[in-house]
Amino acid sequence: MNNFSFYILCVIGFIVSPVSLSSQINKNVNDEVKTLIFNLESAKVDSALQKINHTPSGVYLNLYQAFVSCIISNNIDFNEYCTNYNSQIDFLKRESKTKPYVLHVLSELYLQRGILEYQNENAFTAVNCFSKAYSYWKDSEHRNPDSNYNLKLSGIFNLLVSKLPKPYSTMGSWFGYSGNTEKGFEDLKAYLSNSNKGYGDYFEALLYLGFSYLKFEKNESVIEKFIIEHSSLTLPEFLQAIMVRCANKIHHPDLCSEILNKPSVLPMLDYLKGKYNVQKGSDMALLNFHSFLSKEKSMQFKADAFRYLSWYYLLEGDKAQYLNCQDSIKVLSCYPTSEDKQAKYENELPLLPDPVLLEARLLFDCGKFKEAAIGLVNNKKNLAAKSDVEFHYRLGRCYYYLDHIGEALSQYQIAIDFAGEDQRYFGPYAALYAARICLDVNDPAGCEYYLNKASELNNGEYKNSINQEIDCLYKVCSDSQ
């Protein structure tokens, strides 16, 4: 199940938002409770829930609040969550027989339970929960076809199922599970457009769409447009954090500079500010990360925070503090996010990052492509021969974003030539990016050549993810001929 972990964790971002309630619920209570949940104001949520006790919506929101407390604020443990869940889920099942709107509530509750089961290494139970969630969504579409909230579930399941890696996608097809990436995005956008701006449903829709862009969208201009249109200081801080993460994905954190330069309460924003300030070479990174590490109760992003702190110290020439931060990564009890897993992996490599390459990596990540390229070229003579693959890979990436496509392709080819038996990701990814360039210039033969190279070099890091991208590009290349 390890290969599946990325996709299971993706669900977390989708579910960290309250389910929308039936039109039968008082609109003011609905929006009040959902807004409080988004702002992580648990005490006020408890008070508001008194208005809808002993109703399907009240039961759901109570369970959702427990889920948030378990997965984000860490105020209750998994066993307490399960006890609460088990005592109330049967009530919702009974209610769903006469109230079709409860079906979409059940679908999301089973998704939540599956997430927590998976995080607690109960893989079989988690898969069973996800299967039930899928079934309740299908029942909701059948019995309540006009519900706007089916768009939300359709978007989630179409995206997740369409992105399943082999052999899980094949296994899913045996049970009739199918997904369509384009439909997933369209349904989530429709759900957003059907929501009133500034209310709970709107915040929920923004979170679903923003997280789907973060995990699944390849077109960076689509993500940039989304951030420009919807990012705002008036959003709940959790949504602000999603916007910043989307901006980081497209190497344009300055799109969210207002968010990153204002005071905040949410620990995740401290973490994101820390990354931003390490990229900028600012001492503020120390305050950001120390604030995050002291406030964050869960294990999410802690390994990555120590990784960035270690890089800050390394670039400052403080090797002792670098090693202290790296040791802090080793002793953590778990590594829940993809960023944490990457930090753990790099921590286990018997390598000290080269400061020249590390600085270029950080400059690239914050969109300073020209400065990164200049730094690489000017310091090439200071690099060891073992760094040749990474050097040419990173220089190719810079040239591509500077729209120097021919030079980018040349650098990728050099990285491929140097890769040989190297087990880092630089060689196969250089070949993948070269294949994409060939697709863009309508050169299917060149695309196929580079995809074959990617397959040959894919003998180490991210092997399964790279295989997925190779398969996807092979299909696109074949369709273009």
C-alpha cells in the first residue's frame, strides 16, 4: 500500500472542510457553523451546534469537528474519534433511508474515517471505508440527482480515481470505479460558481478546487489565474495557506506576498513563511520556523521545517546547526506529508548538499530563474564532477522557465548523458522534461526517444511516480500522431 500513500493523503486536503448541509437546514446556522470550523474556532462550534442537536446535520458537524480535532489540532486521539464515530454513524444510516440528502454526508464521513484509518496503518479498513464512501456518493446521485452537493463528490472521486496508480486503477475498474480528470475539475469549478461568495459553501468550494489544483493540475497558468482571482486576506487562514501552497507549486510565492508578510495565527502559515524567507535568505526564517515548531501539535510538515532550517544554516556556513536540524529529522516519530517524506529521504542520503546547487534550487523555487541560472554558470568551476547531472538538470529547468527552450533541451540532454547509473531523480526527470518540450513543438519521435531514455534511467528515486508520468506522456504522444 505504500505506493498508494500519496493518493490517500491527497484526500486529506479535500476533506478538511465541512460538508454542506441540506437546504432543510437554517441557512444562518449552516453558514455560522461552517465558517467557525474553517476558522478552527472549536469552542464556538460547540456552542453553535447546540442549535441543531439530534439532527443529521448536527451529528455530521459534531463528527467533522472531531475529525478536525484529530487530524489538525490534535486535541483528541484516534481512539476517541472512533468511539464518537461508531456511536453516531448508525443514526445517519437510518436517517438516509428517508432523507436522501444524508447520503452525501455519509460519503464524506466515510472518507474522513478512511483517512484516519490509513494514517494509523489500518490499510484494509481504510480501503473498505473509501469503498463505502464511493457507494454512498453513487446512491446520492441516484436518489438526490438535483443536489448541488453531488458536484463536490463527483469532483473528488473523478479526480482521485482517475489518478490512481497501477495496479489500483485496474483493481478499481473491476468494481466499476472510473474517473475523469477533466470532469473532476469542471464539477469542482461548477460547485464554486454555484456558491455565494463569502459564505461557508464558497469557502468549502475554494478549498476543494484549490487543493485539486495543488495536487493534480499541470497547467501553471490555470493555477496562477485561480490565485489572482481568489486569493485574499479576508479568507480563513487555512484557505490562505492553500493559496500559498499553490503559489509555491508554480514557483511564484510572491503572488501571495501579502499573506506571507502579515501576522497570522495558523501554524501552517508560519511554516510557509519560513520556507519563503529561506528562499529570500532572510533571518526571519528562524522566527517563523521556531514559532511553527512550538505551536504545531501534529507531526505535519515538521520534518520539512527542519529540512529548510538546516538549509538556512548550511548557506550561512553553520555546519553544526545544519547537522543538528538533520538529526531532528531522524528522531521524528512519523512523516505524514509528501514534503515530510522527501525530507526524510534526503536526510538518509549520505550526501551534504552543495551550497551552489542548493542556492540555485531555492532561487528557482521562488521564481528567480535568471539569478539561479547566473549563479550556476558562474560557480560551475567550484562543483565536483559528481554534481554534473544535477547541475545540468537545474540549469535546464532555469532556461526552460526563461523561455530559452533550445538551451533547456541541450542542458537536459547533457544531464541524461551524465546520468548513467545515478539513482537520483535528475536524469529521468531531465528526460521527461525533454519529452514535454518535444510534445510542445510537435515532435512525437523526439518525445518517444526521451521517454525511452526516462525509462532507462528510472532506477532509483520516485520510480513509481516517474513511471506514471512516462505512461501518461506515452499516451499523449501516441494520441498526437
